[in-house]
Amino acid sequence: MPTLASRDAPIAALATAPGRGAVGIVRISGRDLGGLAAALCGGSAPQPRQATLRPLHDTAGRLLDRALVLYFVAPHSYTGEDVLELQLHGGAALLQLALETVLERGRHSGLRLAEPGEFTQRAFLNGKLDLAQAEAVADLIDATTASAVRSATRALSGELSTLVNALAAELRALRALVEATLDFPDEDIDFVRSAQVDARLDELQARLDAALQRTRQGALLRDGMRVVLAGQPNVGKSSLLNALAGAELAIVTDVAGTTRDRVSESIQIDGVALHVIDTAGLRDSSDPVERIGVQRSWDAIADADAVLFLHDLTRLEQPQYAADEARIARRLADHASVAPLHLWNKADARGDAAAARDAFAAAQGWGDGRGLLLSAREHSGLDELRAELLRACGWQALPDGVFLARTRHVQALSACAGHLQSARSELGYEHLELLAEELRLAHDALMTITGEVSADALLGDIFGRFCIGK
């Protein structure tokens, strides 16, 4: 991201996606852009906040296009600085020439190309957005489901920030109360007790827990869930992927080892994105290519949020198959970070599917009747599987809606909760300095969400992931 010294320089970039389109936008932001606006618009700056049609000439005086010009004077703009937008016809070559012309016209003022996310970073630095809202801008652009769009809009409108600020206000009040007592060492314990600090801490902890629940849901909605299909060759993993996706994505044959590398697809269940990965069948092989595929399968299993362990109900009585199932189950226990969900496929092929499942699971020590019966070929049992996946990832629709959130928001709230718990343990002791310090740390952890407490490294990581022009 730009250094502090370069943040005062005006910036310019294409604000629309590369390629051919009806309209393309060149965006400029900086301080006192009136002179540049006049130079680009034929000698006189356009009226602020009014759309004006002006000819745009290159530096040699040749007409490039007639641009619809919008001029926003600070602080009434997206970035909080002067902002000039040129809306042109959306040809790639035309837009590049227009951008080059803008940069040349503004060269004397230090105008330069914007870096990824720099317009939104300036909006944050100038107090137009807090950090959570700035992140919501990127999330709204990247949203792939209707639920994610609505939730990102809630975050952009300030729902997460309002929640955080309300918690912060209560924390500040508690901090002020506790720190004020430090001036009266002979009365501090009685004063804290009379002010019911313990009850207020309990209430704050309960509100924080509720906020943490909503934020976890928002993080899940944003990031989705990685689901890995695992099992021996020819148990129906590729068929299940195709059934869940509703398309023939993976090749399905009776030949063992058909899938040699990971095949992935993103699907939606109640607006939650699930990134489903079909892996090579888990078996020992002399084929070097297949061995690489199997190792990649284990790598995917190690990183998965959910592992679906598929079993073939038509092969349960085969001794070698049963031995291999036990071997895979033991290795899954070592490699997977979550307990696998057992899926018993090809239930359409035997009438005693439930009894066969229960007997095999009991013999393996997995528990009677553990897992779901389904038929990937007949698409039966898929609704139960979808519901189980949502349950496994902890998804639940909240009555007051979900705002999109990030893992760092969950971590910040968890850190705040940890410091509150430590503060609670300090009540009743003589050294209230420790109580005050834990409350301060809790407040600081909370404020990293909105950016009131932040580091340049964090800002660089967040805004560096934006697209250029935003």
C-alpha cells in the first residue's frame, strides 16, 4: 500500500472492469482538483454534483470522446477528497487513452495511478467509512450469492459497526468507573461492588456472546465451507458431486481410479456457499500419477471444514473392501481436523440398506446406524445431506438477519471475550489495576474491527486485496 508520504498525491484509475462495455469510468481523487477538472473539461471546471457533457481531448488536442463529467468537492465524495469521474464509451483502447491523458494532464500535480483499494482506503482514512464498512465494499463486489449480497449491504450500512460501537461504549463506561476508583485505594473494592461491576460485566459478556454468534454466521456466509468427498475408488464420489451440482462436472465410469486429481465446484444451500471437492479414490497404487492424486486428496482432507466419507453399500461383504475401509477410517482420524460424516451410497441397490449399514458400522466400531443413506444415481437422500451439511458447519438463520463478516472480526470478538473473562476473575481482589488493564485490552481488541485501533500492516493486507479503481 502507499506510504504516508504518498497519500497526499492525487490518484487516478479505471473504475470499471477491463474489456468492452457500454460505459467506462475514469476516476480521480485528490485535494483541490479544480485546476485539473478545468484542464480536462475545456478550460472551466464543471459545476459540483451536476452531470455535464464535455469534450475530452488528448494532450495533442485531438478529440477522444464526449464524456459525462461528475465533479464532487470535498468532503462530499466517496473518498472525502475532491473526486472527478469521466464516463466515456466503454472501449478498452479508448479508456486506456483517456487514462493516459488524465495522467499527463495531472503530472505537474503529482497525479499517479491508484493502487488496489486506494480509493476506499482514502475513504477510511478520511472518516467516510470505518474499517468494517470498507471491507464490506470489497465483500459486496465479491459476493456470489443473493444472501451474501444482502448481508454485505447490511455490513456496509453499518450494522456490524453499530453493534461493535454499542459494546465499546459500555466497555468505555466500565473502564472509566474502574479507573476512577484507582485514585481511592482504600475504597476501591467497596466502590466497585456498589457499582455492580460484576453484574455489568456479566451483561456485557452475554451481549458479546450474541454478537459473536451473529458474526460467526456472517463469516460463514462470506467464506463458505470447504467440503471434501473422500472414500475408496468407485464408491460414487464423482456421482455425488454431479448430483449436488446438478451438472456433469466429473467423469463417472466403472473403471477404478478415473478421478486422478481434485475436481471442485461451488454450490449453494440456503444462500451458503459450499466448495465441494471430489478427490481421487483413497487406495495404494503403483501408478505414479494416481499416487500424486491420492496425496492431494489427503492434503484436501486436512484443510476441509467437512469430510464426507462415502461407502459403497454393494461391497460391504467383501473382506478386502472392509479392511480398506478400516484403514481409511484410521487415517482420517489422524489427518482430518473434523470428524467425518459417513454417507452410505447406492441405497437403491439393496433392500436391506439400513440393516447393512448398521451391521457394518457396528463391526467397524463406528456406532449403530451412523451416517446417512443415499443414492447419488437416483438423487435420493440429498435433501437430508444438505440439511446435515448446514448443521455441521453451524449455520442457522438468525431472526434479525446476518451481516457479512470476516474471520478477523470473529477473532477480535473472541479476544475481547477472553479479556472480559479475565477481568471477571479479577473482581474481588485488591489490585484493580489488573481489572482495568483487562478491560483496556478488551476494548482495544474490539476496536480493531472498525479500525479505531489498527496497524499499517493490517490496512495493507485488507486494501491490497481490492480491485484497482475501488
